[in-house]
Amino acid sequence: MQITNRVAKTGTLVVVLAGLATAVVHGLPERADVAVAPTVEQDSTAWAMPLDAFVAPASSKTTYAEDLVAEPCLRKAGIDDPAPWATAAGLQADDDAADTAARANPAPALATTRPLTTALAEARGYHGPSAAGANQEGLRKWGYDPDRQAAFAALPDDVAARCWKAARKTLGTTLRGTEQTASELAQHLTYLAALDARQDDPVRTAAAGWRTCMAPSGVPDLPEGPEGMPTPSMHVSARDGDHVVLFSDDPGKAEVAVAERDVACQESSGYRSALYAAEWERLLHVTATDAAVLRKGSTRQPQVDARLDRVIARLAPAAPTVVD
């Protein structure tokens, strides 16, 4: 396993944000008046947003797929130690759960601000997608196994690196620095648009309707809008510093019932449609600085992501039947 599974995001946007900061210091904040063509079709069910296609696939999923594709090359080099099982869905969920706005991360995963769906509410309440398929413990033991590490250390220089380089070429996962920066920026702008959209008058009006609809749920500390769910009184999760800690691995019936009503109220109040429209509209124009960064990015990331899913489904060992 390649040791670096995730890349810290806190420094990735330094160049971009430094440019914005300079404009602000001089009293001339840039206007977001440069039109950007949407990279995806509007789809409120999938919560697709204009800059989504710039966003690179989850790093955990990318690394795992690269490991799978590199196995034949490594085997020829004398390392016959295949990766343990994992699922694409589990790796995606694991990456999303770790890639939040905590620790001042300026570019959290797109999933961070996507509303709860009916399917997820029915299956998991407010617990979020299951990350069991990431097989964290199995991959960790495999990657850091002393014998495996010794075998890699004994290889001639650059042999393993060539195997992984070939795997990245096959998968199309080699990211230029400009593409990585554009990916981070797209996530950053989407996150800001999602937060700002909640302040639009139509969204706030719909949020009031949502709150009225939610009143029979019996939640005593009902928030002003859906973004405040679940609440502390529900005992679903709590914050431990920057981390959200779940009180249990599985949602209870009461939690699921509230979550299902939450989604239904978002729909009936018009909150979901108003929020989607407001967020989408905000992402159709960016600053000149941001537009220059995005022009150097790649909008083929969805195709790469789909390729990773196919490769993992084809090459990964079978997951236990009990895994979500």
C-alpha cells in the first residue's frame, strides 16, 4: 500500500487565497463577475453543482485502485502480497467522513453540504453512509506489515515507484499541480456557496415552513433550518473538539423516523428546491482569479471516478457479506 492515503488540504489553496487576500488588503475585493459554464447538468436529486466535474476522486479510493492495478507489476518484482478487500462505496464514505470542514479545512468534500436523502434517512437516519466497506483495519495492517515493508525496502531503487506510476497512467489518476489546485478550489467555492445560499430570502422562508412541518416530531431543540439536524437532544452525535462522534454505530427507530420526516418536510416546504436553486446560481460566476485557476483544471474527473469504481469492483477481493 502507498503510505500516503490522504493529502492534507489546509495548505493547498494558499496561492489562490493569497491572491484574494491581496485584493482585499488594497481595498479592492474581486467581484465574482466571470461567468463559468456548468461542468455538469442540473440534477437536484444528485445535488449536482456547476463545478463538480473539477473535483478529483476520493484519495482513499484512488490509492486503493492504484494498489490493485500495480499488483501484477509488483509481483514480477518479487512482491506477491495482494491488497485485502475493500469496497468503492466504503472508501468514498470513509473519505467523506474524514474530509470535513474541521480543522479549518477550506475545501471539504462535496458531500459535506449535500442534504439528507430519503434513501439514507430510511437506512441510516442521520448516521451518514456506512464506511465499513473501507476495511480500515485490514488495509492498515496490510500496508504497515513489517515483512511487507522489508520486502519493499529490499527492492532496487524506483522499482515500486515505476509500478505505481504505471498504475496511475492506466487509471488516469496522475494529477498535475494545477488540476489538484482547481479541484480544491471547486470544493472550496461549492462549500461557500452552500453556506451562503442558506441566507437567501426564499430559502429562509422555506426553512420556516420546514420548522413548522417538523414541530410534530417532538424534537425539543428544533433548529431554524435542516442544517442544524440532528440536534443535541437527539443523542445521535456530539462534538469532541473538531470531530463528530456518533453515540452508537446503528441508528435507532426514533432517529430514523425523525430523519424521514426531516426529508419529507424539506420537500413539502420547498426548502430543498429553493436551496438547490440558490446554491447553483451562486456558482455560475466566480472571480477572475478563480476563473484562471479553474481554466487550468480538468473536468474529466467524473470519468476517472467511474473508472476507479469499475476497477475496484473487478479487481478487489470479495467483501464479507455482512458489510453494507
